[in-house]
Amino acid sequence: MNAGVPHLIGGRSVPSADGATFESVDPATGSVLATVALGGVPEVDAAVRAAGAAGERDDWRRLPPAERARLLRALAEVVRSEAESIAVTEARDSGHPIEDARADVAVCAEILEYYATLPENVRGTSYAEQPGFLTTSRREPYGVVAAIAPWNFPFFFAVTKTGPALATGNTVVLKMAEQTPLTAAMFGEMCARAGFPPGVVNVVNGDATTGAALVAHPGVSKITFTGSTEVGTQIQRSGVSCHLELGGKTANIVTAHADLETAATASVFHAFFNAGQVCTAGSRLLLAEEIAEEFLELFLRATAKVVVGDPMDPATQMGPLVSREHRDGVERAIDAALAEGASIAFGGGRPRQEGAFLQPTVLDGVTPSMAAAREEIFGPVVSVLRYRDLDEAVRVANGTAYGLAATVWTDRLDEAVELTDRLQAGIVWTNAPFRDHAHVPYEGHKASGRGEEGGLETIREFTKLKVNYLAHRAQPSPWEAP
């Protein structure tokens, strides 16, 4: 792996001014992958200034939409040309299984091609006016966008945090989580190869202190952040316009009229994909009492078949958690659930001593008041709850601070429509886990976020409105005498 990973600032690879570094560690083995420059206030300031200067130049802020589209398509082709290198780096840096990492990179190239359709869809409006006036609106870029991305899908978030901002004429300072910096650094280099002007895309490596300096910088006009609700709430206090995609506690509701075998196997994927380190993971399994035991038997049988192992093995379905520290936190959450009266129906242990591995874990006997039913664990842990009727299912599902996603399994149209209407979630999947497309908007409700991501709706998140009242000739003041 790379012996040293610098920052990308103003088109140049630079170390930290004070020489500070941190290590990127392979969560499967504990070995050091790379030494990475640790950014502080000087690096953040330099990156924001470089982004601001690039945005003011005629070759970016006022670049024709077709040219921005061309650059995004060129970036998609660079990503495709480096797909295997990106996937291997992603698997080693994050623990994501290699086959999943390859699929993610392919999707990222497609997403960039979708973003290439956005520049020419940035539109204004004309309004009815009295004779002698023309009133119009247009949407303009904010300027410098601070893009702060999480560690669970590093390359995907490098793309989705920056792509819409670039498509709409902004410049970007990207800060990836310190656990997984390597593919974000690669992404910055690929932007340069694709032809983006120096300073349009900047990458500053660092930790929470680096992120705080970026949020506080007066040159930042927009913040896009994906991560925990706690940090998102702090960022919102900055007073800067924010796009926030935060935590979740997805209720996976199985009714008495569901296809139980299909729902069981799909729910295992929904719960344990990427070791449960997904904000929309189906971490709460709500079962109708009359089918609960039959379904749980099917679910546990499918869980036992999940292949946990080396992320570089193509047969692996679930790799390690992102770090041993994070694994330890998930284990503490399991212990807390047991102390509250839950029991382990499956898993709970470490399948191997080295690395940050944890078995897929199913907690039974969970009640709505327990922390395991209310708080995001962000690991391979599912809490099983039972309900008597749909009213109780809705109360339990809505009984958390989160409102990101929900899943419903039923063969009855009336149940599907009723639950979709009553669930407090920005996304409801019915009879399918995890559907997500770049052209479809995505929004979290309640404590799960603020703003829309994906689709044409994302244009509103990365542009601001300007209205122009144009009089055909100079108008006298209403105070002037007739």
C-alpha cells in the first residue's frame, strides 16, 4: 500500500505543515496500510482558499453546463479504468468484501454519469408581472462546499458528496473519515486526471478536529455531511446552510401475510450487509405474533449461512467492522441489551481473534423501551420485537428519534398502502430490501437528516435562489409627487 498519503490542495499534493500524520489500518489484520498526512487549521484554510479562488475564476464558476457535464463523464471513465485498484484499496481500508467493493465502484461510475445530466437541468422561472416588468429567478452555486464523508462506504461517499456540488458549479473541500482515507485520496487524483481545474476539488485528510475546522471556516458557504445524528446536530449549529444525512434505526416489518421464506433471506441481507454498518440497515425486526416463531426459525437458519471472513476472499459476504474500537463499542451495546433482559438467539462472539470481526448477532426478547430498540448500534446486530396488530407495529416502528427508512413485507395491498402512509420514514421499501438509484431522491425525516439527496431534487440542495425584478425603464419612487 501507499507509504505516504498527502493532502490535495489547489491541484498540488502537499504534506501537513507541522508534519503530523496518522495511520490507516487494515481492519481484517490490524496491519498498517499507509501513513496519512493529518490536516489542521493551516491545511483547511489553504484548501478553502484554493477552492474559493477556483470558484471565482471564469473557467469554473461560469463554465458552460455542457463542459461540467463532460468533465463528470470523463471522471466516470477514469473511475472505470481504475476500478480494480479502487475496489482492492476499499476492501483493505474499510473491510468491505471485495465483491461488494467491486459492485460499489461500478455503481459510482454510473452515478457520475447521472450527475453529468444535472448541469443542464439547473433552471430558473419567470413569473407573471404587470406590464413593463420582467420577473425571473435563477439558481446559483453556493461557492465552497465542505463535504464531510463517513467511513462505511468511503469511495461511494467521496463521489456522492462531491458530484452534485461540482455539477451545479460549486467547488469542494472533501474530508473523509480518518478510518478510511485511502480511496478518497485516490478520488482527488482521479478528478485531476479527468481535467477538473486545480482547486475545484481539494482533499484534506484528518480527524474530527480537522472536520470541526472545516465547518467553522468562514469561507465555507455550504456543508454536506453524512454521519451520526450527534455530529450532524453540532454541524447544524454552525449557521451555514447544511445538507445532512444522519443516523437511522430501520424497522423491518413482517406481517402475517408476507412471503416468509423470501422475507427471511432478504432480511438477513438487509441486516448484515457491510456488517450492519449502514444507516438504513434493517436493525429492528418487527414480527407479527402469529408468524413470529416460524419466521425467526427461517431467519436464524439463513443467518447461520452468512460467510464471515477475509474481505479479499470473493466468497466472503461479511467482513470485519471498520476498526477494533468500533467493534468494541458494538459489543458494549450487545452487553447492555443482555443486561436489560434481551437474549442472544444467534452470534454475539468473535469468529477469529485477529482483526475487528464479529459474528452476525440476533437479539431476541427485545422490548420497545430497550436501548437496542431505540439507539443506532451500527453493527451486525438485529433486535427482534413482536407485535399484535398493525397499530402496535406502527407505534413501535415510529417510536425512535429516527425517520430514515422502513421496510414492509406483505402480500396484501391494503397493508402495504396503510403502513407506507403511517410510517415516519423518508424511504419505505415494500417486499424488497435496499433499493437506491441516483435519479430517485432520498431524504431522512425526524433526526435522520435535512435536505434531499439524489434525483433532480439535489440541485436545490447545492444551489441558492436569486430573483430579479427587471423594469423596462426606470421607475419613479412612490413617494414622489405626481
